[in-house]
Amino acid sequence: MKRTARKLAIGLKSSSIQKDPRIRELRFAMHQIRHSPLTVFGLILIASLVFISIIPSSFLPYPKDLESVNFPSKLQPPSWQHLFGTDDMGRDVFTRVIYGSRISLSMSLIVVAIAMSIGVPLGGVAGYLGGRVDDLIMRLTDIFFAIPSVLLALAIVSALGPSIVNATIAIGVSWWPFYTRLVRGQVLSIREETYVEAARAIGAKDRRIILRHILPNCAPIIIVQSSMQFGYAILMLGTLGFLGLGARPPAPEWGVMIGAGRVYIPDWWWIATFPGLAIFIAVLGFCLVGDGLRDVLDPRLRR
């Protein structure tokens, strides 16, 4: 009897899991990711970057080379002692590239958070309320879209002053229109769904409908957009650092390192090459993961 009851319980549990749509969606997502080599490769790249970024400074080969100067060791080529060589100040390039991953990943996270915190609520309100509110928000969005995001970020950093914090704020402020237009288009289709009409019928307030019913159903497309913009944020931060408008020397930021090493190309190529490869790997990883998530989370692409 006990065995029969146990088998019955297991059968009921497995059948309930199979009927749960969330479990089915998760299984489908895992299946799609496992059978996408490029997505798995992107996840490995991102996981590697995250892992090396959380390594304590004491475990780095030359932790004192982050900001110190060691002229006797300057401009040494890659070797077993210095895997990526040394720069014009005698600092270990490998140590600075590893530490620079912390700056790039943390600042890109803040950039995406700023853009989402502005763009997602505005897009939700514009799409749900419509009318004059929609017109006002979308005309403001069009004004920001009329200015290239790079030029807008450069203008904001120039006004605030060059620093990594101001560069992060500038990029986040210049990117919110992407989320606004994206979320608005999604909300326009979701607000006509039956469950939204039912929420209105029972007297739910607009704020509750937007926060509890509409925006959660916009999460898949927001996740895909965010995963893409992580890579673009790293690239943009590197660009501003290269131009001298982001992080300031001697900070071990990848764009700053490329800017400092460009004058030594081609004789001492390693100074700028390895930070550039780090940016390439980071952007490639996030783009591959973004493409994979789009294939998994977008129902229109499922076969």
C-alpha cells in the first residue's frame, strides 16, 4: 500500500509539473539554450568575466601595479613573468586588464539600470494611458532619438566634467528612449488582453494594472534588450575613456588603457591590444547571449 501511495504521489507530482506552464517554459528555455552552441559560448565568456572580476586584489599577480609606477620594468613584452607585458609606467598589463573588468561590468550594470528606470515606466504609462500623455512622452522620446546617443553622451559628460561616474550617468540618460519605445509597443498589444480587461472590470487601479499585469509580461523583451545593452555599455564606456571623457588615468579602465597605449603602436603593441581584446570578448559574449535569449523568449521565433 505504501509503495502504491508513493507511486501515485510521484505520478501526481510529475503530472502537475508537466501541466504547470511556467515549468514547461523553463524546460523549453533550457532546451533551447543547450542546443545553441553560440549562446552557450556567450554564457561561458560572460561567466568567465564575472569570475575574474570578483577575484580579490590580493590574488592578482601584481596588485600594487594598479596605480603605482615602476620605470625599470616599463615596456617589457609578454612573458611568463608578465603575461600581457608592461606599459609605459612599468605596470603589469594583465593585472590592470583583470581589474578593469570590475569597472566595466559594474558601470555597465549601472548604465542599464539608469536607462531602464527611466524608459520602462515612461513606456508603460504612454502605452497604457494613450491620448495626450502618450503624445507628450513620445514626442519627448523623438527629441532624444533625433540626437545620436554618442553625441548626447559626449555633451552631458562635457557639461558635468570627465569622470567614470559622469560617463555612466550620461550613457544611461541617453539610452532611456530605447526602452520607452520598446515597452510602449509591447504595452499597446498587452492592454487589450482579456486578463487586463478583467482587472479593470473588478475595479483595479491603473497603477496596479500596469505594475502587476502589464509590465511583468513585458519582462522577456526587456531582458533581451538589457542583455544586448550590457555589451554596448561596455563599448561606450571604453569609447569615452579612450577620448579622455570617462575614467581618468591611472584608473585601470579598458578604454583608458587603449588610449594610453595607442601612441606606442606598433612597436609596443601589447599595451593597447589586450584591453581591446577584453572589450571585444565582453561585447561578443553579451551579444551572443542576447541573441540566444531573443530566440528563447520571443514566441514568434519558436517553431
